[in-house]
Amino acid sequence: MSVPQPTATERGEHILAVFDTAFGELLAADPAAFRVKFRKMAGSAFAFYRGTACLFYSDLEREAHGGPYLDERTGRVWIHGDLHAENFGTYMDANGRLVFNVNDFDEAYVGPFTWDLKRLSASLALIGYAKALSDEQITELVRIYAGAYRERIHALATGAKGDEVPAFTLETAEGALLGALREARALTRFGLLDSMTEIRDFERRFAAGGGSIELDAATRYKVLAAFDGYLETLPESSLARPDSYRVKDVVGRRGIGIGSAGLPSYNILLEGNSDALENDVVIYMKQAQTPAVSRHVTDAAVRAYFRHEGHRTVISQRALQAHADPWLGWTELDGAGQLVAEVSPYAVDLDWSDIDDPQEIAATVADLGRATATMHAAADDSSGHSLVPFSTERAIDAAIAADEEGFAQLLVDFAHTYGARARADHQIFVDLFRNGRIPGL
């Protein structure tokens, strides 16, 4: 018996209710930022999907306490929370090595591992549709993703330690991933500094304009006090040269991404690892958001583990990402948790606009499956955190082994169904937005 589908009007009311819960407070504080966010989301079904993790998890909530491949362990692992096909890119790790991996951990939490896989699979359906791929081709891509994930999880569970599985680097990556790493390698710290700062009276300062906002004395004082709190959260290995953290300048910041609309943000200019002006470092301090997953995972032990959302974001990233940004830390400002990290000169996101050859698409998707598995395996009893006190890869491997064939089919079915849902929701959202139906705008 099929479940009756909501009408466009009913779905629109549901979307508005979810938006009110997720965005209402921030939207009321900064409606202009949300007009920009929603305008970007209106641009395509994929952009809408990127900006609506809250809607996605509202739709998945019925699986919070069950579902295929989920038990008391696999339903409670560290997950990325917003794993779509564009949340991958390059970063410079703590060892000075350029790595291609999952990025943007603002939504990370503890929950069912299948939620990450489903969110990624539906994003593949949306990208495939935008590239005019057939349903059969989309099915094959999701199967490739599922197969690569399964293969890597099994390898990790049955012998290969995490440090023996090669990361995606300039030496090991191929195709689009290698292209992103080479693009990142061509970037320079000087280029980043030149775009954001200028030399005044023999010292580097933030340049006016370009989204920078000059702070009044009281706000500047509060940000610097929060910065002092941030220093206490860094590992000792990051504090080898105390002069690195001498503050040269502070500004407010506007114009950050789709997911951060309405969240206060600041840029702080630091001395860096030497007195040379070209080695200065820019870090950002951003109010951390409530992850969409947390509204649908009711485990009190998970909630109690985190001091605030800034702490959650950092602990999650350190768990999920091997050799994370050495500048990564947290603090509080005006009672709200803050995420602090470097504005990296070496960050290049995976760009799907030029990945059109079917073989290259397939190879890229397989690599994303391997990266997802490696991320899930990193955050468990060996990561130094007590929240997930078991081997994630072994638990997931055992769960998938119970029904190998059904695993890929689960993701294929979900990708097509939710991809179609997201495309329809996008059109409903555009009509709500352009007709002034979103409260507060």
C-alpha cells in the first residue's frame, strides 16, 4: 500500500514550519542575510538541497531508532551531517601535507551512519539530473559509491589500520581530486593576504571593504577576550611559538556561505610562524550553529558531551578528520559557542561544473565513497574521544555483511526518491519565496 503524497500546498506548509524551527531566530536577527541565502538556494535544486539539511533530517526522523543496517552501534556513530557531493575539498593538514578529503563539519554529530550515505546519494541524483544523465546512469553512480564505501570499510575492518590506508594526496590522487590538489598547491599565503590585507606603517592590517566591517572598541574588546579563551583549547603542539598568536588586527565579516547566514563572524590577523609579513595568518571566529541532526537524535548522552556548539563542531572535526587544522579551536562570545579556524590559503572545493565525462564522474564518485568510509572509520574508540567507544568500521562492516546486495539498492532507491522530492521542493520553495510567503522576509 503506497503512502499518499502531500499536495504542493501541504508540503509548502511543512517546509515553512521546518524553516521556522531551524532559521527563525537567526532570520529575525538578520533578514538581509537570509534574503541572500534564499536567493542562492533558489538558483538550482542542488543549491536548495545544500541549504536545507534541516528539511532532509525532518524527513528522515522516522529512522532515528531503527531502519536497515542500524543497531545500537551503527545508529550511534560520528557522522558528517551534511555530506553532499560538494562538501569535499583540499586542506593543508597539521603535517604540512595537502590532502583531499571531506570538509565543512558545521553539521557534524552522532547518529546513524546511513544518514551520511543517503544524503550523499541523493546529491548524486541531483547532480546527475542536472547533467542530463539517465536514471540508469544515476543508478550506476550510486552503486559505484556504495561499492567503494563497502570495499574501504571492509578493508579497514579486517586488517588495514587507518594510517596504512593512503590519504588522497598529490602522490596518490587521480582525476578531479588530483586537479583540485594541484590547484591548491598553486595557491599561496601571500595571495590570500594580498586579497584581504594591506601594509600600513610597516605592519600588515586588514584592508577596508571586501566584506570587512570595522568594529567599535567594545566589540573589539569582547572578540579579543574570546580569542584568549580560544588559545586555551589548542593542543600543545600548536603553541610551539607563542608569538604566532600575537593579534595584529580584528574586523567583522559579512558574506559567508549558504549554511552560515545570520551567524556573527570575525576575522583575526595573527603574526604567524615568523616575523616576516608574508607568513601572517588569518583565522575566523564564527558563531557555531545548532546541527540539523541534533533535532532528530534524542540521545541525552550525546547532548551532554558537548559544552556548546563551538565545542561540538571542533571535537567532531578532530574526530572525523585525521591531522586537522592546527589552528582549529573553540571559544565563547556573548554566551554563544564559537568555532575558530584558519582562513586557509590552500582550500579548493571539488568543482563539478567541469566533470562531465562519464568515466571521470564514475571515478570521482568512487573516490568519494572511499573518503566517506575513511572518515567514518576515523571517529571511534581509537580517535581519543569517549563518545563512540567501539570500532566504527567493524560495526558497519558487520551490519552491511548481513545483507550485501540490499545495501546498494537501499541507497539507489533513496537517491531517486529523495532526488525527485528535492527537485519538487525546490520549485515549491521558489514559489513561496518569490510570492513573499516566508515570514520575516
